Amino acid sequence: MEYNIALLVREAARQLGLDVPQDLSIICFDCPDNGSGFSFTHLRQNQEEMGRAAFENVLQLRDGKTVPPKITLEAELIVGKSTAVPSPSRIGQL
């Protein structure tokens, strides 16, 4: 999920009395390093490459050319404080 939605999910979990990551793991795309002390496990997207590819596709479309329907870019998994291995007692509930 998107980072801002991850924040909402974490708050909803807190209001329901659920602990992140003991009861619920959350993973999102990108996570700002704002020094808040909590970092989500996230996929760090290559935003510069994403922007470059989008710009090149716009130029191709402007020139009447076709663009690929799908472009795959690598992402890096950054393990934060929002994921944990399920406890043995919870594995049967998954």
C-alpha cells in the first residue's frame, strides 16, 4: 500500500488494540526518513528511473509512437519496524 495509507492502517490497528508488528504486519511503498523513530518495512522504488521512463514515454506518445504497456523497474526491500515473523500460535490462524 501507499505510505499514507500505511499510516492510516497503523492508527486503525492502534485503535483496535492491535500491535504492529506483533499482531499485524504492514508493508508499503517508499517511506520517508523523517526521524520519527518508526519506519515501515517498505519497497524503495527507483523514483528517478520511474520519472525518466515516464518522461520518455510521453515524448514517444507525442511523436505518435507506441509505448510498452508495462515497464518493470527494480525495487529494494527495506526491513523496518512494521513486520515480524508470525508467532507459532498465530500460524494456524493464517
